[in-house]
Amino acid sequence: LALLLTAPVLAAEASYVGSETCLGCHDDLEAGFIASLHGKAWAAEGVYEENGCEACHGPGSAHVDDPSKETIITFGEDSMHSANQQSDACLACHSASQEIALWDMGIHAKRDVLCSSCHSIHKGYSPLAAMPETCYGCHLDVKIEARKASRHPIKEGEIGCNDCHNPHGTLSKAQIRDESTNQLCYQCHADKRGPFLWEHAPVEKDCSSCHAPHGSRHKKLLTQRVPNLCQSCHERHGVYDKDRVFTGSDPSRFAYGRSCVNCHQNIHGSWAPNRRGAKFFK
Amino acid sequence: FEYNGQLGLGGQVLSESGDSAKGQEYQDKDSAVIGFVDVNAFKGSYYLHFDLGKKVELSGGRFNDFKASIYYNDLRHNISQDARTHYLGLDSNRLVDSGNQADPSEWTRFNYYVEHETFGIDTEWSFNTPFYVEIGAEQRESDGRLPYGSYSSGPSAMIELPAPVDWTTDTAFLGAGYRTDKLVMTLRADVSEFDNDDEVLFWDADVTNGVSNQGLSLAPDSDYYKVAGQMVWRPDTWASSLALRASYSQHDNSLDLYKIEAGAGKFDGEVNNTSFDAAFNFSPIDSLDAKVFLKYFERENDGDTVTAVDDPTITNSLNEYDSTSVGFDLGYALTKSTSINGGFEYTDTSLDGRSDADGYEDTRLYLQWRNRSFKSLELRAKVGYLDRDGDPNKENSGVADGERAYDVADQERASAELAAMFMVSDNIDLGIDLGWWDAEYDDTDFNLTDLEHFEAFVTVGYYEPEMFTSSLYFGYEYDETDMTSDSGDGYKEEKEFDTYAYGINVEVPLFDVLVVSVLWDHSWVDGDADFNRADLVDFNDVDDYTIKTLELKCDYNFSETIDFTVGYIYEKYEFDDDQWDEYAYLPGDSTLSGAYSDQDFENNIGYFLAKYRF
């Protein structure tokens, strides 16, 4: 514990030694960084020449004297520095970004997620996290949801986690990239935004009242199958047991196939100016 | 210029059986030549990237100065293959009865799908200063056919029809701001225009019985505008940050209702959303991290009030609501390795225009404990609680008829999570996550009364350097839904779902130049619904399905610049649901088109790819 608490102090008291000194022991790390996009940007800006390794890892003289992890800022789960201390090294440059400005308030920071948990600086060309694999590393529940029978095209790479969420933090619930769930969904599903003549009130308030956005065992990403989802609020047209489906003794359009939606097609809202429009038939 | 990148060229062979729409739900694969281009170029501060693969994108810029990209993407959503209809005029908005309703084998065959082609351009300029300007535009063309059901009088009371999709969505944005490590301010305006070539689907309801042409409303043209601003300020005290965000948006449309039904007039719809958020994050002492927040969202509906042309007692409701939340999150480090977090949120939501409720109040609490005392073990436990004090209007006649909106009903929801990450040894790690929640609609007499969910996830990673890496996951979910009918029907229905998923991924390097990888995913669902009334027949199969995926891949590193990849992918999907078994096109008084029916499939894909790195 004493070492953990004093490590930053040691680093603060240390002085810069230059990258040449660092590479005397860590030359295997330089080639990957120089070839990466991050390295290219630094080279163009003169950052690497100016501070080199120590721009991120802090002044290295203490580490030269005592080459242990306590005497230099390292990144990753086995670092002796706290998540905040590691993040601060990145935020020293990247906090001046509208994407990352809310990092301090986000759930990932609160859960001690490290920048290096998702971003790799010394390996690969782009430091951008691979989606969705990086997210699935922690969010196994979402991985399983996104592979259910009904899902968004996440597996095919057409949608990435960061299309809907900003992993660095937003002021919205679940760190979504809009003020409300509906406004976010309308960005792609503009045909559902209305305004409708006949509104289905819960639909206008929250798409997730009925839909599970990552994936569902039920068709159309629904939280329950139809008719049960509809029956959560409405109880109409009697009973829907197995006698009422195609193979039953009394088949009913209320129960088989798409069930309620067989007739109430415009369930998000309707513009038909008649009583059937009011019931979302037309 | 300095270059790097990869080029790939190869071919694939596809063999598929069953429903190719579900088998290729979000893709359009075929036996064909495949390839990709991924090129980066640099010169000084300038960079350029070209990507030709899943999408086409050219992007570039100058570090800290400007960046721009232009892109094109084609996304096809296949919905159902080999659907059929007895109507003529497919892809138009006027479906004419062919007169051959009796024999589905003679009907016109078609596929349900929606294809989206997106083309866009965006750029951001900062000129190496804290100020920036961004601008972008995108056009999305969507076409295809969606299944639409409708109800009319006559022998064919319910009918499923192919509705045309012919949409264009144009969006554009303009933003500007100032950003430093202490202060970030942004202001952005968005506009979106949705155009639909077909705002009504006309169809012959029942020609033989003289029922006139029917009109089914489709999404009309609409416009959307939004202005949003955000500020994040980091004062030098208490490691704090203050964030403020405000936005205003409007979406509207104007349509001639008489096109749908004679005698109707016009409808002008207008919905305005206003939001404001504020949050202050601070750390007055090293061991305490705190956040207080306020959220406000208001939806106003300034649309026209219209009375149904065939029933003067029915007038549309203009739904509005506003929601205000206040709360805090606290995190306290008890020791260097143990912390507790807690939070509280109170939300007051007022509803206007709904006949079933005036609003509700939510109180949320959570408490979390985390420990990393042992280097190889991390533990986390969390409990949460939601109390929703709803205000459903029990005087409303709809309630008596069996309506009770569950989104505003009284609810008590409790949740618990337990997670452990364990480094068993230097090369084996184990993760276990357990979660449970239960939502009870405690003042509800009928409809949804209880939801319960339990989940368990296990991950194992096992690595032997230079021999293999492997990972395994297992997931289990249990869901139970209880519903009660009103006194008229007098029964209870209990639905249970067991969802299983597991997967294994193994990579084995061989002879320094080969990497063989195997990936296997298998998930399945077992659902049923039981009634407590003796004369009702239980469902044994409710959304039961099995998905199996096998991927075999062999990467051969031929030289420093050339790789070869050979792969095989097997996918199988089987679905079984009493609601869809023995699907019929003319069941009873209905006419169906085959949408979503019989989606089982089995795919075999083999591919070869040669890659050149430079």
C-alpha cells in the first residue's frame, strides 16, 4: 500500500531522461509505436522528439535508478498506479475533445476501466478499439443478446457499439448518443418518428418499453412475443391458448403468426383518419 | 508519401438450404470473388486512409488541423424469402386483386427485404486552434417491401400485404465549438428530411363482395430539426467537472388525409422536445468521488386535433410529457482496495393526453461493494431497488375493459449482481457474473403482474504461450412472466424461458508460420406458456430456437508481406413455435403472405483469401 501511494510522488520528483535512455532497455516497444497512427501524429507534431516515451510514462530518472513498476507510470491491470492516474496520462492530451470531455462522469471511469483496457498504443496501427469484440470482453450479456435470433446487424459489423453509445461518457442513461432513447432510434428509423395522427402513447415515450435493442429471443427485437407484449397492457378478444393457433381446433387471427400485429399493423401510430386508424388497423 | 496497408483477393463458395432471408438477414452473400483494400498514406502532417470492404470510405486530413471523410455503404435487411400474394401491382402503392385468392400455389412469389444505400460526407476543421467547425451531410435511400397487415370487413377480414418501401432520408449537421483541457463547449444543429414516395397503400378489400378500395397509411414525409449545446468545465478545485447540456428539437409533417379516406381534411403534426441536463462531478477528498445531477426532458405536441370521419366520438389525443430527475452517485474508497458506491435518483414524470394515467414517480437506489484485496481476485456485489408510484386512472372505462398500461403502473423492482474475476494462475483466468431482478406490479389485478430474470455468465481464458490460446464462455438466462386475465376470462398465464449460450475459441500456432483457429458458438432457447384453467391448452414451444455456428480458419504466413487464409463457416438455425407451426396462407378468415414463416436455414461457406501487406 505504501508503495502504491508513494509511486506518483516518486514520479513527480523524478526528472526526464529522454527516450534514448528508455530504449536502451525497451527498444522492442519503439518500432510498433513509430508505425502506429498515434506515432505518426506525434512525429508530425514533434511530441515524440520533445518528450518521447516520458510524455505518457512520466519522467524516468527514478525508474532508471530503480527499474521497477513502482517508479514509472505503466498501463494495464498490473500497473501499480490507480485507474485515475493512468487515465490522467491520456487525458492530459485527450480531454480537449468533445468525445472524451465527460470521461470523469461516465460509468466506465466510475468502474475503474482503463484507457488501456480498450486502446492499445504499442500494438497495431490504429489505437481505436475493435468493435464489438472489445466491448464484449466485459459485456458478455450483450454479446449473447446480440447473437440471439432477432438482433441488430452488430455481428456483421454494420453497426458498432459506439454508433449508439459513447463509451467515454455522456449525460444520458446508458451513455447513449442522444438526449432520449427515441431520438437515438429515430436517427436510423426515421419512418417511425411521426408525428402520428393517432399516437400509441408508450411508443412515443420510450422505444425500449417494447424493444430490446441489443437482441431478443422474440421477433422484431421485442421484449416479449406478441400477443403477450400487447397483453401486458391490453386484454382483448378473449383467450390465446394453443387451440387458437394454426394447429388448434379454433384458429384465430388474434393468435397465430404475427398475432395482434396481423391487424394492428401501424402499432407505432397511424394516419388513417377513421376509427380503424385510431385502433392502428390502417 | 509513405504508404502502408493491406490488399486482399480471393473467392468464396456458398451452399445454403432453407430460408436464405434469415440465413443472410443482414448481408447478401453469394459464391463470388471477394477482396478488400485497406491503404494508409502519410506525408508530414497529412494522412489519408482508403477502405474498400464492408463499406467504401476515403478519409484523411492533417493532424490537429482538419479531417474529412466520404463514404458509401449498402446494407440489405432480408426479412422473408419466397413470400406470396394474390395481388397484382407489387412494389406499387396500389394492389389490385387478381381474383385468384383461393389457390396460394398460383400467387405471385416475392421476397420481403429493405435495402439501405447510404452516401455521406463530413469534415471538421480546427486550424490548430482550440476552435473547431464541423459540417456533414448524408443521404440514405431505402427500398424494398415490408409486410403490412390490415383489417377490413368481408370474408377476408385480415390480410397481409407487401407494402412498398421507397424512402429517402437526407440529413445534415453543422457544429462549432471550443475545446481545451479545462473547457469544452459545443453547439450543433441537425436537420433531417424524410421522404416517402408512397404515403398510402391502396388495396382491393373484397372485390367480389363490393367492398371498396381500402387505404392503409404509410409513413408520410416529415422534417426534423435539432439544436444542442454542451459545456464541460474543469475547475482547478476538488478535481471537479461541471457539465451542462441543452437541446431543442422539432419534428413535423403535413399531409392530406383525404388521400386515405374521403371526407377527411388535413393533418399538421408537430412535436417539440426540450431537454436540459446538468451534472457536477467532484472529489473533495482523495477517497470520495461524487456526482450530483439534474435531468429534464419535455415533449410537447402541437399537432392538429382531428375527429375520425366515421365516428364523431373519437378524437386523437395529443400526448405530452415532462420528466424531471435529480440524484447523486457517491463512491468512497474504504481502503486502497475496497470501495463502496451508492446512488439515488428521483424522477417525477407528468403525462398529458393519456386517458389512463396522469404520471408517475420513480425512486431508484443502488449500493455496490468492490474489493481487490487479493492481486488475483476482484469481487463486486451490487443491489438495486426501484419503486414506481404510478397513477393509473382506474376510473377510466378502458381499465374496466381490460386495459392497464404497464409503463405507468405501480411497480417494485429489486435487483442484485455478484461478480468475480479470478486469476487462477498466470495463464488461466476465470470470470463469473450472476444477476437477478424481479419486477412486481403490486397494485395490478390483471395483465402483466410479475417479471423475473436470472442470469449467470462464466468466462474462462486459458493461454499456453507459443502453444495455444483459448477462451470459453457460458451464459444462462431464466425469464418468467406472469399475467392474469380480468374476471371475465379468469385465468393466469405463466411463461418461462430458459436461454443457453456457450462458445469456445481456440487458436493454435504451428511451425511459426501457421495459425489454426476454431470457433464454435451454440445457443438455444426453451420457452413454454402454462395456463391455470383446465380447458385452456398450454404452449410447449414459445420462440424455441437453436443457433449453431462453426468457424474454422487457417492463416499461413507465407512471407513477410504475403499471407494466405483458408476458412470454412457453418451456420444452422432452427425455430419452433406453436404460434407459427403448420403456417397456412388461408387460415380461417385471413389471408397471409408468408412473412416470417419457416425461417430455418443451414449455410456452408468456404473461402480463400490472399493478403498482401505493405
